[in-house]
Amino acid sequence: MLEETGPEWLSEEVKTGTTIIAIEFKGGVVLGSDSRVSAGASVVNRVMNKLSPLHDKIYCALSGSAADAQTIAEIVNYQLDVHSIEIGEDPQVRSAATLVKNISYKYKEELSAHLIVAGWDRRQGGQVFATLNGLLTRQPFAVGGSGSSYIYGFVDAEYRKDMKKEECQQFVVNALALAMNRDGSSGGVAYIVAIDEQGTEEKVVLGNDLPTFFDMS
């Protein structure tokens, strides 16, 4: 007697997609993300903010399973609050990235999430860290999500060391616009956060206000 397994879609892996990016500038960092949350071919949320605060001047960009990524961010946010009370000062960006890395590695079989951690601290200034399945590496810029494969050439060609804050903000907006135009799992609006010694600056670029590039349609 054959065992009934139910509909095939119940056992299929749900594909997710997004585009996230972070870049260092002289004195701080800029993070950006699209806002579309997808499950396979369906868009389940058009305007989710994927830039989550971990502390006053430390943020992370979320990709993968929205639930898993948000859970990691909330846990690290709590742990950093406790850590900052214990040491009597703001935590370092590397400390936040290490916490994310440890959780991602410990639960790599259960969780499906990739977080880019970026922020500013008084010891090292602006920093960007990539964390993936136990990896922890500081980079001048990092991209992630399904849309990242469409913009690697752009970011490699356009990145320059020690760009100004405004240049990095435009760099991030351009990269997101290109990814959102090509990747069906990325879209909506662009969320941007700039972090430096003075604090954080958040803004939203609506879809109609994103820069346009060559389109064959």
C-alpha cells in the first residue's frame, strides 16, 4: 500500500528573494534594501523595511526567510543592549557581527537567513561585515539576496575608496534600482540608512523616484 504524501507543493522549498547592500564611506556607512517580500512567484509584502536596527549606530540588512532574519536581528538587538549596559558604553560593530555570525552558524541547519551588519563605532569608524553560515569578514562593501547577482558588475566597476556620504547614498540607490529592474523577486521602494558619528539618517526612495536605466521594453 502506497503512503499518501499529499500535494507536491506542500513539500517544495519556498524560494525567497531580495536585494541588500552596504558600503563604507569616509566616516560611516550606508545600507540599502528593496522592500518586496516574495514566496515563490507570489509577493506577500510590498513594503517591508529590511534594514533592522541592532543598536543606536549599528544596523543589519536582512535577506533569506523574513521570519528567520527578523528573529536573529531581535535576538542580537537584545543581547547588544545587555552587553552595552555591562561595558558601560556603546558596543562595537564587530561585536554585533560576531553575535550574528554565531547564531547563523549554530542554527545553520534550521535557519535560512543572511545578514549584512554595518555601523559606526568610536574605535574603528564605519564598518561593513558579511556574515553567512559562520563566515565573518569585513569588506568595503557587501551585497546580498537574489538581486545581487545582477549588480556585481556594476558595484565592482563603480566602487571607489573613500567616497563621500552623498556619493555612497547615490551608489546604493543606483545599485538597488538596477537590481529591482532585473530581478523579479526584488521591487517596491528603496530603504536607505546612513550612519556616522552624528547618528543615523533614514530615508525612503519611492519606486517612481528611482533612477531609470536602459530598458529594452
